[in-house]
Amino acid sequence: MRRTPRRLPGRPLAAALAAAGLLGLLTAVPQTAPAPATEPVAATAAATTATVFYSTRTRDWSAYYLHYAPDGGSWTSVPGTRMQSACADWVKLTVPLGGAAGLQATFTDGSGTWDNNAGRNYDLGTGNITVKDGVVAHSDPCAGTGPEEPDPGGPNTASVYYATSTVGWSTVNLHYRPHGGAWTAVPGVGMEAACTGWVRRTVDLGSATGLQAAFNNGTGVWDNNNGADYTLPAGLTTVKDRKVTASAKDPCAAEEPDTEAPSVPTGVKAVADGVSVLVTWEPATDDRGVTRYQVTRTGGTKGTLVTDVGSTVLADTGLEAKTAYRYTVRAVDAAGNVSAESAAATATTGEKPTAPAAGTPLGTDPRKDPIYFVLTARFNDGDPTNNRGGSQHVKSGNAANDDPMFRGDFKGLVQKLDYIKGLGFSAIWITPVVLNRSDYDYHGYHGYDFYKVDPRLESAGASYQDLINAAHAKGMKIYQDVIHNHSSRWGAKGLFTPKTYGVRDAQWSWYYDERNDGFEYDGLTVEPKSGKSYYNGDLWSTAEPSGNTCVGWGTPTGHASPEGYRIYNCQWPSPTSGMFPKALYHNCWIGNWEGEDSRSCWIHDDLADFNTENAQVQNYLIGAYNKYIDMGVDGFRLDTAVHIPRTTWNRRFLPAIQERVTQRFGAAAAANFFVFGEVAAFVNDKWNRGSVNHSAQFFTWKERKEYSTDDEKAALEMYDYEQQQGTAAQPVSDNAFLRGNAYHTPDRSRFSGMNVIDMRMHMNFGDANNAFHNGKDSDDSYHDATYNVVYVDSHDYGPNKSSERYTGGTDAWAENMSLMWTFRGIPTLYYGSEIEFQKGKKIDCGPTCPLASTGRAYFGDHLTGEVTASDFGKVTSATGKAADTLAAPLARHLQRLNEIRRAVPALQMGQYSTEGITGSMAYKRRYTDAATGTDSFALVTVSGGATYTGIPNGTYKDAVTGDTRTVSGGTLTVPAPGKGNLRVYVLDLGGRNAAPGKIGTAGPYLK
């Protein structure tokens, strides 16, 4: 995960609502929200009274008094005039104003508790006025539409509905003028609740045919159509996310009974793989929407089985061998209407399983499996019903592109497994799957409930378990991105969550939602009161909570939000605030990224840093990730691994992973459960600025001395000891290197259990030659560099710490790939790089720009159509955009590289050497395994020519061209194949170790 320096006060609200404040409202706050585009015109006739309604919903007063002074007049005697009950949650008082145009007012319980609008008093007008949580509006909350509102069906009226789900306002005013007429007095007329997520107001237009309008929350926050005002016609109009729909259907009208059945599902396919069948079909259509599908299976000895599925994918596992099965599908809508039965699809299972049982890792050597890396939420959208935009949907610009941050899902990934397999990849690294919580959390790195899969990624019939099972059925692994270093700023459910740190007062009520004790956040479900799926009503308070530990709760910080609202202490999480218990969370900011504090302090205010040396934290995380091990994932990518002490990894987390996999699946599976860490060292030197504790290779080793039994003390002791030892005294290994031409059994006795991402090669992939020479320069300091995960760019950075996706050109990309697929390590590709997707685009800019303009853009538009892969790198058929994507030069290059690598064991698991070799990127590789009788020896040159001396005599065959050479004097010279091209001469050792000759078909580069 990309590390971002912590933000300073005054930061944008979406990323930093700081501190909390007292509802006593004792401090004036400047109001700087935009005004309407056109200056309003004052009302022409003033009323002689004001009826003031005051909300009691967030008060617990035994009595309510209005203390006031008409404009230009005297104040009433303290405490003022007692207000009378009006209706549920409201009291009122009608005030005679004489000739005054309004009044100044405060409210009190008569016993010394006041609401004086943060010391400014309330400035009220005439007519019906409401005051709710500091928000002033104009309406009668007890009278429905009220007598002043015209008949919605009357002539020349406009009935305006405004969506509140994305603005978060509890009160909405309509400020308007009929065409040719005068503006209402600011803030306008109050709009009434119509139904969940909507308010409405009907206005009389007189002889006008429409009106000009803006909306506001009564405290200076406006929606004026980006300064243009709204132009609305007569009749019923809806306004939602700045979109005006004229002659609209009443969004709150009761719908007619649904009697129409969905359409019949089409395109039903059933494909057998061993004793599993993957059933897919095209979505059905319905006037109200399809809610689920019924899949009927017949065949075998167990009779007919009907399965309800919420997606268009069913992974049917555990079937009988060599048995024909028949599948039909019906669509069902919310009313229970069922479509006719689809055409049947049939499949016959094999004689024995060719894939492991559901929930079991594949358990093969991870070096055999090239990795395709996807941000699940941005890859392919299989189920639009779980899409969510969050609180930043409009601000980010995603709304304008109809591109919610949570868009892709497991269903979409299952649908495109054959595409990934057709490229030749047999492992998929996916971003974290745990339930996230923040204002912008689609990427998965803001974990909230580590024991729950985020439902924005799942669908009925396409759960996380379904994805794992479907991938395994195709011989593909799932590597899950996991986080041990931090939770979200909301804390970690089940360990610690701050109960209150927001202040829901007059200023912030639009952001902090009203508490709903019966609702539990899950990221997907819309909370009915707020109309939000990103509800946060469980995290605010109107008064200092009992047991509060936050320092200075509710006092002003001296800073303001971009809207001009005062920021209070405890409104936003901070490690130094006292909000998070020291036992469970670290209580400091990182000051030195290459210092000890980088392992024990907060990276960013959205990432609350776990105290990973605490046993309670350790048990919480180990228990959570055991759940996913039990589901059968094939490995973990460890996010922000450098920010946890190596002793903690080596003592607690890494052994726990091994123990669980061994317990569930056996020692062989544990040996091949692939764990690789992100040790982010963004430098081009071998050791990260000379600090061994912050270098990637450091984490691949066990400890070499005993430390305190206390994990916190041990972490400090180890840090000091290894820093004193320095770079020259670190362990070395020849596990990645040949001895002459001979492969030797690696010494794994000192392995920590963590492999790593090759940050040095990544940083130097501006060109392949630099990456190659920098990479091999570090290989003696890794435990075994043949397990290094190698990529050019990712969801965080491009080469040389670039913030953009790689844009070196197609030829350079081809050259990089040729190196990665034949050099030591496991080649990894960030989604879309097969077509240079979003090249040169900024990888991440948070919610300050639309995702469509970044390196994390949605990729599914390039994947429409169907792909069937008969094997890795081999496509039987492809249609639509997916066929065009697979036909791209780099996609074809990848297919053939994967075919070649898969056919030559030396390229997968071999040790290497450059001894006796001339050439810029030239090396020899060998892998032998006595148990299987494997002996594979290959000579590789990337782009340039090479001469190999001292090599075994014999016949060599080039896997790219089929060229055959006989070596009798221990020397082979290979001419330069050209930029992005490659030569792989394999020694023909006969039998099972015979050289394969030319593999695949010549393409744009491998020719």
C-alpha cells in the first residue's frame, strides 16, 4: 500500500474531519459557503408574527423557553417565554413582531442551559420558522404540506422533489423565483419529508410556466447547480445529484403491483472440470429488476436439486465422476414472479477430480505461477447492485462518469477467469477483502471488520468462497492481500472501535448522521434515516461521552474546514489525542521513515496503527486470517510489512500462518503457501539508505540471536543490534545461484517464512537493463531471490517512485516482460498493462479527481464479450472487446512468454549465473529435482546478443524460433534478437528432459 505523509490541519474535509465540539455552541464560526448565483430579492410584505418551532429531538430538557428581541426592540426577561408542545419532537411559540421584519432569539431550559447559536444568537425572520440542531428553515413541521402550499395538481404549479441521500442535509430549503417574478427571502421555503431520501415542495407559479431555483440547508451551504441555478418547469420535477428530470414519476408514489415475470435467461453454459461444473448465463431483464435465479440440476444419483443464486455464476462442486448433468435457469423478481425455464445446458464430469476439493489450496510451488494483480473493485463489474459510490462520489467526479468507486466484484472476476487464464496467468493477487470503512475505501486498505468479507464485493452465488472455488477449478491460485499493520480510522470491529469522536452540532449535522442503534454498518446496506450506505451515526456525540479519553474534547483547534466550519478537538482520529488505547494502538506519528518510529507509529490519519507487539492485537489478527486460510486461499501478500518489527513477524504472525495451513491442509501445502511482503524501499541502492531494518531482503531471514521474551522490548533490541551490525555483517546466501553449471539444493534453514516484492528491480524498471543489473546485485542478500515477486508498476508507484503508470512505450514493455518471464523471480502484471492501460496517468489522487482519469480506472469495458481458455495462454474462442484486448501486441507477447516459461522448469524455479557470459541481459538457468527426474538447463538472452562459455556440450533448441545448435567446445554464440525479443536455448537431455523446441506461434516480438 502506498504510504502517504500525514496531513496537516486545514486538510480537506473528506480526508480529515478533526476533533469534536460542545453542543452548547459557545464559539462563533464563520460561514463561507457559496451563495446563490443570483442575489435574492427581499419579500415585499412582512408578516406581523413569527411562529418559531424548536426541535426537541436531540435535547433532554424538561422545559423550553424562547428568549427573544424583535428587530430594533428589547429582549424579553430571562428565561423568556415558555414554548408549548406542537407535535412529536417539536415545541412552538408565536411571537408578535409589530412592524419588525424579524427577531433575535436564543433557547433555554430555564435552568441555565442555553442554545445561543454558538454565541451569535439566532437571526430569525417571519412566518413559520424551524430551528433544528442549529439549522434554521421555513416550514410548519407539524402541518404536512400546510395550507400555504398549493394543490400539486393545480394549474401552473411546480412540484419539486429533491434527493437528500447525497447531500446529507437534515433540513432543505427551496429558494426560488417564478419566471419573471421575485426571489423568495433567503433561505427560501422549507421542503417537507416525502419519503426516504426525498423532500418535496409544491409552489404556485401564478402565470409563469417555470421557475429558477437553488437549494440550501439553512446555514449557508448551497446547491445552486455550480453557480448556474436550476431552471425547473411546471409539473412534477426531480433533482438528484444535479440532474433535473422534468415530467418525472413521483419518486415516493406507491408502485402498482408487479405481475410481470422476468425474461428467460439466455446463454446458459455448463463446463465440467473434473467433478466440478461451472454454470454461467446472461442476465435476465425485468421491469422492476431481477433479484435472484433458480438453477435446476438433474442427473446423477441424488435426483433434482434447485439452487438459489444471486449472480449469473454457479460453481457446482463435489459431483459424481463420469456423470452427465443437465442445468436450466429461471429468473425471479422481488415480487416472486418467475420466468419460464431457460434452454438446458449439459456437461459430463471426468473420471476423477482434476482440481482439489473446495476450500483447499492448490499447494504447488508458487514459482510456477505468474501473477495477475487486480484491484477487485476496479476490474470487472459482474453485479451492479453492490456498486457503491460513498461520501466522495460527487466530489471526486466519479458521479459524473457513472463510475462508483466500488464497481468491480467477485462475480465480475469469476466471469473473467478464462480471460486471465487465456493470458497465461495461474495466480491472481487480489486487494484486501475484509470489510472496509472510510470516506474512500474501494481499494481495501482501510480494514474495519477483519472477520467479515466486504459485501460490496460479494453477490449471492459469487461469494469470496465461490471465487476461490471457481479459480481452483481452473487450476488458478488466489493470493489475498492482508494487513497486519493498521486498521481504519474507525478502529477494528471486535478489537476496539472509538465509540464517539465526532460532534454532531449545527455545523456538522450534515456530515455526522443521526444515531440509529438498530443499524449496523456493513458498507452495502443503506441506513434508512440517512439514506446512506456510508452511515456514521455510531461515531458522534452531542456531549462529551462518559469515559472519554480524548484530550481537550470539544475545544476549538483554531482551524476551519474548507466550508469555513470550526474544527474541534476529537472530531478526527489522531494517535496523540488519546482516542485510541495505547495497549492496542500506537500513539505517535512517524517522524523518520528510516527510523525506528516507522515501525511503531501512524503512517496516516486514515490508518490507525496497531500495537502489533500486544498479544490481544496479535490474536485478533491471527484469528481473522485463519478464517481465510480455512477458505483455501493459496497465499498472502503482506501489506506495509516494513512497518512491523521483524521479530514480531518471525515470532508471531509467520509461524501462525504456517501452523494453520499445516493443521488444515498438511505440511506440503504449508511449504507452498506463498507469503510475500511489501517492504517499501523506494531507493535504487542495495540497502535502503544504509538501514538494514528498512530493506526488503532483511525480512526474508530468521533472527540470529535471542531477545527479550517481551515482544515490545525484543523489537527494540533487535532493531538496535542489527543497525549496529550494519550492512556488511548481514547474512548472505547462494540459494539463487548456480555453482558453475550445477543446481544445488537450497539451504532453507534460515528462512523467516516471508518472501518479498523486489523493490529494487521495481524502482529500476525505467529500462530492463537497469532492472536486471540492480536486481542481481542484491540477490546474495535475500534468503532466496527465486521467490521474489517482480513487477514494473502497481497500484502505488511506477519505476523510480513515479506516481504514473509506466509509459516507456510498447517495445520497452515487451523487453521488460521478456526479462521478468525468464529471469529469477515470479513475474507479476498489474491489471491492464497487457494493453498499456492508462499509461502515463496518475496512479492515485484520492477523491480529488475521478478514478476514470487515474491508473485505477475501471477495466471492465475492455473485457466485454466471452473468452474460453483451453489452457494457460491458449484461447479457444473470444468475442467482443475481450477479443480485441487479447489481440493487442503485449497480450499476445504475454501469452507466448507464459507458454515458454511453463514448458521450461529452469525458467520457473531455476537458479542462475552470469559467469562466463558476455551480453547485457544474458544468463543461464538450471533446475533439477531427483524426486521427479527433472533436469532443465536453459541459456537466455534478452534483446542483445550473447556468448556463453564453459557450458555443457550437447544439443540446444531455441524455444522461440526452434533453431537448433550443437555445442562441442563448451561455447555458444547467439546473435541479438532485437528489442523486446528473446532467445531461450534449452539443452536437450532426452526423455522427460528433452528440449521442447519452438513453443507457440511467432508474434509481434517473439519471432
